[in-house]
Amino acid sequence: MKERILTGWTITRALYLVMGSIIMIQSILNHHWLGVVFGSYFVAMGIFAFGCAAGNCISGNCSMDTNQHSNKDIPDTEFEEVITK
């Protein structure tokens, strides 16, 4: 956990931390408690590097295995035309 917090800082991650802090401070000053929750989510993304703050949305690290389901096992389907009167 300590290594995750201290390493891998990017501009995006720093922006999440700064903007989340600004949202939290403004929400506290204006007594908008839902804004504090909203801001703390972005601060947590910046500190703990999860979600888009970790760079997973842009760099493609969340790629899915496309070979998991192959089309080889699907049998050919025959269709019948239905004519209505």
C-alpha cells in the first residue's frame, strides 16, 4: 500500500488529488456535505491510484482477452423464411 501511494505519480493523478481537494474545501466552507463525499472520491483516486487516475482508461491496461470466446464452437444456424398472408 505504501509503495502504491508513493510511486507512479502522473500529472493526471496529481490533478485528481488537487481538484478533489478544491472540491472538498469549497464544499466544507459552503456546508454542502454531498460535495465533500464527491470530492473525497477524487482525492482517494489520486492518492491510491485506482480508476482513471491510475491511467487505466487511457493507456489500455484494462484490455479484455478477445480470444476467451471463439466462434469455432457456434454451430451453423439454418433459417426458414416465414411468409404471412
